[in-house]
Amino acid sequence: MKLIILNRGRRAARCVDLSAISSWIAGGLVVAVFGVVVFAGFGLARISDGSVATDEVVELQAELIAQQAILNDLKVQADEQIDALALRMGQLNANVIRLNALGTRLTGMADLDDGEFDFQNPPAIGGPALVEESPAANAGQLPDLLKDFDLLAATLDDQEQQLAALEGLLLDQRLNERVNPSGRPIKSGWLSSYFGKRSDPISGKSSWHRGIDFAGKFGNDIIAVGDGVVSWSGDRYGYGNMVEIKHGNGYVTRYGHNQKNLVAIGDQVDQGQTIALMGSTGRSTGPHVHFEVWRNGKAVDPTRYVHRR
């Protein structure tokens, strides 16, 4: 379509083609629409990208919170394991102290030489140095270490029980040794008469001597040859002042002709304790102690017990 325009100032008329103008307008509209679409799309893209970024931040924050919770749990577990380790160390230390005390007692009871078994100091040890492992090789081995401590604690408990049983045996042995008569009934003096058949010192006739005599000085100490309980203390026919001690295991000892008895019936006496002073009471010719050993109601030769020490 064409439009003719008349101009008064000009003699010629202008012809305008409307189809060309419409084409330009249409093209401009297309460009404008395209720009709006592009701009809108760009805005939408920015909005969309912002949402994605926000979501990622939220997810990272949630993951960080979860990791922090896991880290806190691991810290709590580590603290608990460290507390358990400290507890194990305390138990082991207590066991070692008990074992040291028990070992010291056993050393004394067994009369071991000083220094042969030293429970107060660490044992002498040594050996070549080994190549150290890398820290990574030892990582994550605390539970295994706790198991090792448990095994060591169990071993120490077993050893303590065994040593306690050994202590009981040694104690029984020591008690038996202290109960059974052994040693001389005097601190100073000499053997003046033996066990068995002899001439009676008073009548001169042949008689049976049921003990042995130790001569000495008036007032010398007379000592018990074993632990026991005094079953007699006083005058007794033929013995003068006499002390009788029951030791257990069927053993009884008698100490006669004393100047003075230092114990009474029912007294508990220890091996080596002074129980009387040497004298010459009863059928006696001078200061001495008449020493007898009875076993299961029968007088036996005291010489075998005197020489036990």
C-alpha cells in the first residue's frame, strides 16, 4: 500500500510505501520483544541461580552441623576411653603395690638373701633398640591398648593369688617350725646328762633318764624351744619348780629344777622367750635345767630337737 502526500511548497508529490514502514515497525517490535524476553530470562536465571546457591549453603551448613555433632561424639568417646585408661592404670598400680608388699613379706618369710629378690625397685632389663613405628601405624589402637591393660590386670590378679597361696604355705611351714621344738632351752651352759639309761645322781642306782640336763649358773635364762601355751607352772614331784608347755602337733616340753618360774598356766609363749631362771629345786645336785620332749604322750630323745638349729 502506498500513500501520496501533496506539498504546497513543492510542485512534486511524495509517495510513501506503508508496507515498508510496517515492516520496520514489525522488526522493531520483534527486537523489543526479544530484548524483553532476554532481559526477563536473564533475571529469571539470576533468581534461579540465587536459589540454587542458597540451597547449597543450607546443605553445607547442615553437613557442618552433622560433622560437628560427630566430632563431639568422638570427643566424648575419647574422653571415656581416656578415663577408662586412667582407671586401668590405677588398678594396675594398686596391684603392683600389693604384689610388692606380698613379695617383700615372702622374701622375709623364706629367709632369702638380701638383694636376691628386690620388690622395691624395677627389675634390671635391657636389649637392642627397635625401629620405631610411624605414628600412622599406631593410630586408632587405644581400644587394643585397653584390652592389653585388661589382660595385664588379669595376669597380676592371678600372680597375686598364687603368691597369696604361697604365703599361706610358707606361713604354715613357719608356724610348724615355731611350734615344733627346736634348739637349746638355755642361752648359756653345757650338756651335762643324756637321754636314756644312767646311774641315778641321788641313789646311784640304774635308772631311765627321760630328758637331758643342761648345767649352768644360778639365775641363767631358760627359754622356750617353741611357740605354745603353758600347761603347768609350779612345783612337781621330782622336777622341783617346773614349766610345761603344749606346742601342738602332739608336742609337749618340760623344764625342771627352776629357781623361779616366769610364766603362769594359760600364758602364751613364743619361741626363744625366757620362761624361768635356772636353779636346783627338787631332786637335783646343782644348778641345771632338766629338759624333756614328749610326742603324742611318749617321752622322746630331746637331742634330735636340740640340734635342729
